[in-house]
Amino acid sequence: MNSIIKEIFSYAEHIDLFELLGLIFGLLTVWYLIKESVLTWPAGILYVLISFVVFWEIQLYGDLLLHIIFLVLNIYGWYFWIFGKKKDEKELPITTYVFSQNLIVLLFSIIGIFGFGYFLSNIHLIWVHVPPAALPYWDATTSILSVTGIWLMTKKKLENWYYWFVVDVLACGIYFYKGIYFYSFLYGLYIAMAVSGYLAWKKSPNLLSRS
């Protein structure tokens, strides 16, 4: 345990600039989300752009492709949070799905995980100059659940926090295993922030029960 802590501190002293920026903007993104601030979207866009470089270097292609989708969804979410509210609403309300809707979302997520996992497992056969993907099915799980989470986030659904919690736990372990200790640290903080975000949204006067 002591050797791991020493290695983390040693890594921190020589942290890559892109990883440090990713840490900063990643935390800002979640902080603004907890506060229901529209600033979560521009912060998220900067985080995505920085992450492109990091994931390419460590061959996590699922996360790389995921962040292309993230870029599109961050732009859409920024637009929808501003223009998606009704005329009598000062800001977009927090809403929830009924059980059947949540079941459908979960089902599509599971199908997506297995489909994307199979794709990542064979990506080196499709693109011969690309090395085999690292941890393809684990990568696919965090990728697809993250897409689900950010989609629910664009619609300001309370359920987005459930998916982010699962993603954060898995990603924390994956990034630590891959040696990206600050990203692992970042997602460790995300775990606590996901719980905090859910509780904050649950108590928000802006929460409506409609879907």
C-alpha cells in the first residue's frame, strides 16, 4: 500500500499537462452539474477536447470514440438547457422517468455494452494499424453507460446520477489499472460527487415528478 501511495505522489510530481487539465475541467463539469448551472456544458466541452489526447495515447479507443459522442451531446445539452424550457419556466426543471421508461433505457444500455464490447474486441482486425484495445468489455461498459448518463443529463433527468455512480466506480478502477492515477483520482472524487449530486437534485425545489 505504501509503495502505491509513493508511486501516486511520484506520478503527481511529473503529471502530464493534459491529464492535469482534464482533472481540473472534469471536476468543474460535475461541480456545475450539481449546482444545476448551464456552465457545466462549456466546461464539459473543454474536458472532452483534452481527453481526446489522453485516451489515444493509452489505447482506450472506446473512451476516445465515446468522447466524440460526448462532444456532440455537450453541445446539444448546452442548447437544450437554455432553449428547452417552457416560456413560464425560469430554468429547465429536473424531471424523472417512470419505471417502464427506465427499464427501456437500461435494456438499450445493456445491448449497447455487448455490441460495443464485441466491436472493441475486434477493432485491431478492422484497422490493422491499431493495437488491440485494452479491456474492451470493461471499456464498453463505462462508455455506453456514460452515453446513457450524459443523455439523461441533457434532459435534466434525476436518473443520470445512477449511471454516473456506476461509471465512476468502474472507471476509477480501470484508470488506476492503466496507470493514469490522476484520472483514477478524478473518478474517485466523482463517486462522492455523484452521491452529492443526487441528494442535491433530490432536494431541489426545481424537481418535478413528471417525465
